[in-house]
Amino acid sequence: MFVGAGSEFNIRQSIVVHSDALIASGCRFIDHDHGTAKQSLIRTQPCPEAAIEIGRGAWIGCNSVILKSVVVGEGAIVGAGAVVTKSVPAFEIWGGVPARKIGERQEQFESYEVA
């Protein structure tokens, strides 16, 4: 596992980061938010919370935000600057605000010639 400089883990419930995950610099992980009912102050409302999970071999791009209840699947990629509000299936590539599927990882075979 790798965690880049300036990453923030604002966790009330839990986060699980599996082996070989890469977390680039400046990422934020927040497993809770605030109530939004208009009849009371936001600061006095219950704060819903739900665990976050980062799958084996996943890559979270620079300055991404991963919010409550998100599971980033095994081998998935989250593009730089994405705000992830929904779970990312294994080996998919997501990006944007809010994040959405933009691709899938493909099998790549490269041949190298030895000089």
C-alpha cells in the first residue's frame, strides 16, 4: 500500500485499505456527512456515517475525494480530482464530479526484444 503526501482520512466509522492499493497525494476520505433538514441547524443534526473500502490493487488518483459508503473495487482506478459518491466496480475506471464510469481496464500484453 502507498499513501501520498497530504492525504486526509476524516473517519468516524471505518476505512479498510487492502494490499497493493495506491493512494496518490492530496486524496480525501470522509465516511460521514451532515443532516440537511431546514427546520434545524445543520451542526445539530445527526451525521450519517458508513464505512469506506479500497480494494486490492486499486489506484486512487491525485486530489480525489472518496465519500461515505463507497467501495472501490479490486484493481479499479479513480481519476485525479474525482469525487466518488457511488461504489466503483472492480477493474473499472471512474472520473469526474460526481465520478462516473469512463472506461475499463483491459488486458495488455507487451513483448520486449532483448538486444
